[in-house]
Amino acid sequence: MTINEIQQEIIDEFSIYDDWMDKYAYIIEQGNQLALLDEKYKTPENIIQGCQSRVWLQADYIDGKLYLQAESDAVIVKGLLALVLRVFNERTPDEILTTDLRFMKEIGLTEHLSPTRSNGLLSVIRQIRFYAMAYKAKEEKS
């Protein structure tokens, strides 16, 4: 499935909810399905700066793709991480760097998240793109 197909799938899933309380419940449900991050990855180096809650992001680069794992101690943030990982996990650096994350705007996240959560989510996305740039540069040198 392409990144755009996954984004459309997320948009379609959210379109069945009219009320934002239902959408928040769905986001929390997504977070509850997120695999727990191994304790060995809960290090200061993996903490995302700019998040109000604690967020850890682990990226591994295997066979030209980024494999992402994340966890947060906040339930809504964990759900947001699950959505972002659905889009970006197991993708090439080029796919990550060229993707327009339209699903966030289309489901209304940009309007309904608090400024601190919004900034934290953007910090996660920025870090994922940083990993993609770093791995792409490393691969080009090889």
C-alpha cells in the first residue's frame, strides 16, 4: 500500500465520526494497539525534544527502509504516534522526505490539537524526516 493510500485509509476511518470526542476516542484506540517500545530504547537519545509528554522514537535502517517504533506516556500522543507510524513505517527515505502529510489537516487534527500537542507531533515528524535525510546521505556515500 502506498503512503497516499494509507493516508486516505486514515481519512476514511475518521470520516465516520462527526464528534471530536469520538475522534479522540478513536485516536486513543489506535494508541492502545501500538506495540510497546522495548525498554532498551527508552534512552535520553531517543526522547523527542519539544513534546510536553515523554515520547521516545527508535529508527532502524534495514535494506533501504526505515523501521520506526515509538511510545509515549500520554494516551492521546500515543495514538497520534500510531497514526504517523502507519504512514511512515517501513518506507524509504525518499518516500518519507517527499510525502505531504495531508491526513492530519483533512481529519481536522491541525485545528483540534492543543498547541503543545501540535508542536510535539511536528517534532516527531521532523525527527523522522531527519532520520530519513541522515540515512539517505549515508547511503549515497556508500
